[in-house]
Amino acid sequence: MEGAVGPDTPVEIDDALLQVDAERAVELMTYLATYDLVFPGSGRRDRLHARRAAERVVRLLGSEGTWYTNIIDLSPGVRAWNPVTRHTFDGVVAGSGGSFTVVLLQVGED
């Protein structure tokens, strides 16, 4: 995409990610599965259903799972993150544990 900015290398993407605990990963996956980053008021899916799915994913990776995100803050009116794509909006939660790796990525343009 002409004029788009964002990370160009795996190292730059790695620099954009923060390690979080499993509970924060559940919260962020629930948010990404429920709400649109571009239009946060519009729901994509039932919040309780999204939370149950996120909790199952965390259980699948187990207590030794490690979790990463580019999301710094999703407080009302704040929405801050480090870009991991060249899209205007992106949010990612990635986890690894046991023999599994999972990634939830939402991208959008306004």
C-alpha cells in the first residue's frame, strides 16, 4: 500500500510486542473478538461467547504459555498500540505453549 508505514522486518515486529500474562491475554482476545478497532462502538460478536473462547485458548496453551501483544491501552478514549502491520489499525495477541501457537490479529482501515 503506497504511503503505508509500519514494521518491515521480524525484528521490528518483535520490538512492537509486549509480554503479558494469561489474564491480560484473555481480556485482549475478548476485546479483539468482540469490538472493531476502527469503530469501537460496533460489536462483532457476543462478549461472553468471545471471553469463553479466549479462556479455552489460554487453557489449551497451559500455565507455561507465553503471551505477547502490541496493545498498550484499550481504555475508553485511549486505544494505543505499536503497529505490527501497515494497516491503519491493528491489534494482535499471540501465544505459545506446549505444541501450540495461536495468533489473533485484527486489522482495519477507516
